[in-house]
Amino acid sequence: DTGVSQDPRHKITKRGQNVTFRCDPISEHNRLYWYRQTLGQGPEFLTYFQNEAQLEKSRLLSDRFSAERPKGSFSTLEIQRTEQGDSAMYLCASSSRGQPQHFGDGTRLSIL
Amino acid sequence: AQSVAQPEDQVNVAEGNPLTVKCTYSVSGNPYLFWYVQYPNRGLQFLLKYITGDNLVKGSYGFEAEFNKSQTSFHLKKPSALVSDSALYFCAVRDGETSYDKVIFGPGTSLSVIP
């Protein structure tokens, strides 16, 4: 299967801890996106990479959130000092220029 | 600014009947429109897209969608619903005038196909 892969699938942590998620895009895709989805809502855009460059960040992405895509391959999303409101599904997607985005199955984050 | 509305939170349809899931959009430039489906605890799966050309777009699993520029709508349709079509459906729009592929998703419509 050469789809978008996300790890871990589930993460449970205590409030105040740091968490890091990983996304491996489809290998030939140079564009990578992170979204956050809460129950009953559509995905909300967080950030966008073209190759290794982070070209856009949503206002939803507070200073506690940081994303990287070293060498334009896999990407990581880190949340520092987690809060209850960070509980959500974090989705990663990748695409080629002008093509539909392909999504991974997400990482579900639960904050205790 | 781009926006997407899905006016129905929930759509119920009997198996074998035609189904429609509604979507309206707003963009400043030419719209690129998409439909995705999401099953429980899974990511979104691409169904179909409209970029240009024929207003009736055919996609995966027998779904199709009709682009209506005057009504700024892009409704998803299927002639005969299956129980396995029960899922969350998301309409999405991208402004074709921008260089980014940033896509805005609607709030979703939950489709239940009743046996």
C-alpha cells in the first residue's frame, strides 16, 4: 500500500505533555497538508508544505504547534504543553500540483 | 474568501432509492470543487472533482455531481443507494485563482441508507 501513512493512530496523554505525530506522504507528492478534525466537523486547515518549505499556517496554529518537513519527505507535527482543547483527530494529506489530496487515517489525540 | 455550506446535517434514504447530498460554495475566482467520503475512524477518501468542462462529473462507486454556476452549487448524487454508502460526506472548494492547493471543507453531511 503506497498511501499516506500516519503514526501513531491513537495517542493518549496528560495535559501539559508534549506530543509529536508523523506523516509519511505518497512518495511522488511534493505537497503536504495538516488538518485538525473535531467530532461532527469538517477538517480545518492547519498548515501546508511544498517540498520542505512551509508556505502557509492557519491562525488555528498557536505558538504551541510546530510542523516540519525536513528534506521534503515525511513531516512531523508537534504540540507542546497540550491542553484539553487539543483533543481531536489530526489528519495529514498529500498531493501533486492541481491534483486531489490523498488523506491518511489520522492520529486521534486524547488529552486526560 | 472561500466557504462551503452543506445545509443538511443528516440525510436518510432507503436502499435502492436515489440520493442527493447538497453543497453550495463561495469563491472569488473559478472554483475547483471536490467531494470526499469518510468512514468511521478513517481518513477522507476522494470521490470526484470538478475543475472545468462538463457540468456533470462522474466519480468513484457510482457517485456523480452536478456543477451549477448560477446557483453556486455542487450537489452529490447517486441513482441507487447502497447500505454501504452510509458515511460522512464532505464537500470542499479551492479557489482556482490561487497558486496554493489550500482547500476549504464543508461541515459534512451524515448519510444513512436504510435497508
